[in-house]
Amino acid sequence: MQLVVARIGRPHGVRGDVTVEVRTDEPDDRFALGSVLATDPESAGPLSVEDAFWHGGRLVLHFKDVDDRDAAEGLRGVLLVVESDDLPELDDPDEFRDHDLIDLAAVDPTGAPLGTVTAVDHGPGGDLLILTGLDGRTHLVPFVKAIVTAVDARTVTIDPPAGLFDL
């Protein structure tokens, strides 16, 4: 399965540099000099990182053979992807990748179904699991140990505070 690690944004300067919207916890490893990244659409790549630097809180990349603003503009919106099988195992048992959580069944502590995890949001207030409830409604669940008490290969156990699913 391909996982998105960044989305290419607008050009930065006239040499072919581009800003990227980072979607990985490991940008220094993922975008290291010499890294070759697959793209979506596939026809835009693969792209080889020749330079990477942070500017104003945003990552700026320069790819091999992208040497002017027009070429950089042609990459706007392209997704940079990696194969999930190529990712190293996580050391922390309480750490998860988004794709490991999506489509898991959400249950309460008694095992009663609550819905399905459909997405993970990494907002400024913290991580949220986005569930589609049994009634089809969307529920936002803070991804904290006090509420999400267990995660295994098939389920996410949620001990919701009173009213969380009534909003």
C-alpha cells in the first residue's frame, strides 16, 4: 500500500525548488539528500532529492532535473509516496501509523461496536480518531490513552467520557 509522505506545493524561487506539505513524522530521514521518492501520479516521478532545507517553518526541496520555476510549477499538487512494506517497525508499542488504524472496528470496553475508524487527524490540538458510527454519523475521538484504551490488529477500544457520542 502506498502512503503519502508529502504533497508538493508552490515553487520557491526561480531555481526549481518547491515547498512541500510534510505528512510524515520522519521528514529528515524521508527527504534526506539522495532519497528517491515515488509519485502520485506515477508519471511525475520518481523524484530524487538534491537539496532540502527548512524556510519559515516549511520544508523546501530541490529535485534532480527540476531546474526552473516552470518545471517546479508542473509538480504542484503531486503526492510523494512510499510503500508501507518499506517502513521500519515502530519501537514504541503505543505508537501507530495512520494506515494501521484506518478501517479498524471501534468497540467500547465491553466489546459492543461503536463504529469504524475512517481517518486520523493530526490537528494543532492533538490527534483525533475520526469514526463513522453505527448510525452513519461522524464522531471525533481524542487519541489519548485515557479514552483510547487499547489497539490491536482488528479493534480500537474506546472508553468514551459521558456525552462524547451524543454531540
